[in-house]
Amino acid sequence: MRILLGITGGIAAYKAANLIRGFSELGHEVTAVPTENALRFIGKPTLEALSGHPVETDMYVDVDMVRHVELGQQADLIVIAPATASFIARLAAGIADDLLLNAVLASKAPVVLAPAMHTEMWQNSATRANIETLAQRGIRVLEPSSGRLTGADSGPGRLPETNEIISFALSGGLLNGKRVLITAGGTREPIDAVRYIGNSSSGRMGIELARAARDMGAAVTLVAANIELPLPPGIEIIRVSSVDELELAMEREADLLVMAAAVSDFKVANPHPGKLKRSAGLTLELKPTKDLVANYAAKHQKACKVAFALAEESDERLIEISRQKLWDKGVNVVIGNSFDSLASSQTEVQFVTDSSSVCLTGSKSEVSVKILELVAPLVK
């Protein structure tokens, strides 16, 4: 594959040398296109020696060959690492004032950005809006890592490690153009105006699944039930509280549904409209809620459906329970997990289909990627 590696003017530009070597060792042909400011941080000879191609920054060299168009048209993939706030803003605005931006705008190849900047710049509302704009255009953005930045400060804004960027750039596209609907968090059913029946789901797994699906090129809608954790950019967010609100938010077509939300099995038959007094005593009449994933499966038979099963049994029993839910709910995959994974960043799950089961372990971020890699071939 022919990769155009764009390098912009941040301190992390020196890491582009490792990216060229990493892509090249995997058999890809890399052409480096630095901006003039990038060359303040890394030299032309280094880029030329590692890539085996001459490095250009001037739009007005080889004008007769229309080089700025040729670079874009020849690329199978464009990776910009690091991508500064300035570059991101100009790309979002469609400004083509240097060779790299011209090449990007002249190309039909997939584009991947790996931003790197100080935390305040990454979190600035202007940068966030520009990232959203680019994501809507199908440009995939790898969120920066948290860690030590230039100077004494640290936080989100650090360029991810070389292997992370390469993995992100090359593994993308598994869900290109697919509509993915993910539910996350835990529903709350009102007892009165201030009290509710709820559960301890943090929504972390659903968030990581949404982030992974976005990174694989999908158009993601995340239905977030009472989630307090930060939500990833570049996806549509619908906030809900109760089972009824969740059901309404799920009424949409999708190529893939991942039902990661912890849905209450019961709700109060007659919630009190005001605040109940403690002295009055309380007896609750509960009634079952709807089976949302089974209802969705019945209505949307062409979609690939993934459900979750929570149990405290051993692996073998968990697989058995998951496979029974597979048939009961009419879904394609059931992810069996245990109570231990609740509110934890680490997890171990069973990926269960009608013919097989696979144990997946790691952080919820890592397991989410593994789940979607296994699900992607099932999405039509």
C-alpha cells in the first residue's frame, strides 16, 4: 500500500521517523510530506533516508507535473502524525495553503489524523468543533494519549505510541460506512420524583465499544443511559434515563446493534408524582419491563445484533447461559461477562455464537476492539 505520511509542525514531529520505519517494515511504501514548520523539528535527510523518496514541501517545484495533485491521487492511505491544532483547523475549513493540505484535498484516499498538542489546545472548543467536522466527513481521528507533554505539564495531548498509530491506521475500515447503534449505562425507573430503581453500570464498556466502532470507520450512535463518564467525540450521543426512553431512542435502522446497556428488569407500576415521605412507609408494586433487544431483533432482522449476559457462574456455565440467551433473544452474538467486570477498567468476557465461544481478556478498550473485530464479518 502507498502511504502518504503528513508531518506537521509540533515537537512530536521527530516521532515520524519511527512511523516511516514501522510502515516500511510491514511492506508499505511511504512518502513523507512535511510542512515547512515540521522541518524545524526533523530534518529532510532523515525522512528521505528512511522513506527512500525525496521530500518536498514547496508547491512550486515540478509545477508542470502538478505534484500536489499527483501526491494525493497516488496515495492509498493518508496518515497525518502529528496533526497540530493549526493543521486541523485549516483542514476543517478546506484551506489549501501548502503542499500537504493540497495533497489531502486532492485525494480520495482514507485519511487518518493523530493529533498532538497541549491539553488546553486539544480541549479548546474550537479544536473540538473542528474534530467533529472532520469526523463527519469520514476522517478518522486517533485521540491523543495522556502523559508528559513539552515542559513540566502533563495531560491528554501526547502523540500515541508508534505501534498504536500504525495499528489504528491499518486496522480501520472494518466497519466503514456501517451504521452502528450502541447502548450503554444503566436505566433508572422512578419511584417518586427524586428516587429511582437503578443499577451500578458505569457505561464504560459501551463507551469503549463506541470509540472502537468509530475508529473502524462506522457512523456511531451511542444511547447513553445515566452516564457520567466523558463521552468520545465524533459520534452521535442520545441521553436517556428510563427503559421507555431507551426503547424510543433505539427506534432507528442500523447495520449493527450492540446492546451493552444494563436495562432494568422491573419498573414501578405507579410512580408517585411528588416526593414520598419516610413516615408513610412504602410498598412497591413492580412490573416487568420490555425485552428491548429481543423486540429490536424481531423488528430489524437484517441488522447484526449483539447482546450482553451478566452472570456470576463459571466459564462453562456462563457460555451455556449466553448461548441460551442467543436463541431466546434472536441475536447473532452474546457477550457473557461476570459481576467482577462492573465498574472495572479490566474485563474478561466470553464471545458466544451459535457455533463457537472465544474468551477475550484485557482492558475494556482492548476487549472492545477484539469484540468488534470478531463481529465485523457478521455485519452485512
